[in-house]
Amino acid sequence: MNVQIFGVQNDAATRKALRFFKERRIQVHFNDFKNRAPSAGELRRFVQKFGADAIIDRESKRFKALGLHAAYYGDDRWVEIAAEEPLILRMPLVRNEGKITVGPAEDTWKEWVG
């Protein structure tokens, strides 16, 4: 199992995801957005499956601080913005080989671990 978790350490949902896999002794690769922003290519995988609206957290403090509440962009533009400002993303973004989830998805993670 090759699990990657994208998020920030001080986000409750991200910590919950890290704890979920740790409790099951599954090694994860954690990418903290505060240390390294996601690439546009990484984000496109999530957008292709779920759409930009599903990965953008319109209630986040950073989203509101940037004044994006009135913005209606296409998926490609949202990917560009999110690559520069990852704190507007719904967290955590979790990838296990070809499977991905956005936000807390404990039921899906349970299916992955069997």
C-alpha cells in the first residue's frame, strides 16, 4: 500500500487521516502544504475525478481572505490558484496508488485496507 496524504498538520481532518493509517500500521507519505505546495499535475488528478468544486473549500479562512467568494473560474484556473494557495483546498487529499479521496473519507479508507 502506497498512501500519500496532502494537507496541513494543524488541520483536524488531516490529523484524523494520519491517525487512521497510523493505527493500522500503514506507512504514509505526508506532504504538508505549508512546507511544499502541491504541483498543478497532482491537483489535476483530483479535479479530473471530483471536479474543482469538490476540492476547493469555499468556507476556509484563506479562501475568504483572498476574496475568492465571488469568483467563478474554470477547473484549470482553480488548479492554478490552488497550486499557489493550497490552503483553499478541502483537506486532506489522500492518494493510494490509483485511488483518491478528498476530505475525510474513512469508509473509503477502510475499503482500501480491507
